[in-house]
Amino acid sequence: MAEELVQSTCVRALERSAQYTPGTRIDRWLFTILHSLWINELRAQRVRSGQGFVDSEALMAPDSQGINDERRHYADVMQRVSRLPEAQRNAVFLVYVEGFTYQEAADTLAVPPGTIMSRLAAARTTLAKAAVSTPPAQEKHL
């Protein structure tokens, strides 16, 4: 699926090469195209399958006793992030994972920088509440 997404991004970039502004960062332009294609594919899959977002817990193997604490903690964090609304999830990944500035993330998602800051604040609040209300992953398995 990733290879198809990259191929589609390259094809779209070639088709719309006139839209690229010389002197700007091509990686951000390509990421914007890739993001748009990915969102469109997710929406199409939801329509075709007649269902919404798949909960990450359903994808995890039931026997996680062999997983070390660090991996369990990572899986727990990723589950919590995956439960965030799509707009907040995108902002979290662009800023905290990809290292984009607020302005770069705003440009990529075609929203004002204040919207990025608001989405990140809401995501941090939601994640903090979830961390307080849910016991750590290693305590669940004892």
C-alpha cells in the first residue's frame, strides 16, 4: 500500500508540476500531495467497507506477555494517539513525529497556524487525561 501511495504521489506531482513553486521545499509539496492522496484513500476505504476507523486494540495480538516494557509503553501511547480525532492525530504526527514547525504543518494541512496550536493543545489535554485515567500498560498484564 505504501509503494502504491508513493507511486501515486509521484504521478500526481508530475501531472501537476506546474503548481510547484521553484525555490520552495519540494519535500513539503510532495508530502502535501501524499497526505491528500492518503486521506482520499482512507475515505474511499470507509465508504467501500461501510465502516469507520478500526480501533488499534483490535489489531494487537492478545498475548503480549513477551513484549518488553518499552514496547508495551510505545504500543499504549500509539493506541491513545490513534483514538484522537483525525485532525488532531495529523497535527501530532506532523509536529512531534516529522518535526514540522507549526507554520509548516499549517501549510501542509492548509489551515492557519493557530489551528495547529489548538489541535495540539487539545490532543495533549486528551492524552494527559487518558494517561491519568488508565493504568500503565505493564500493570494491566499483571
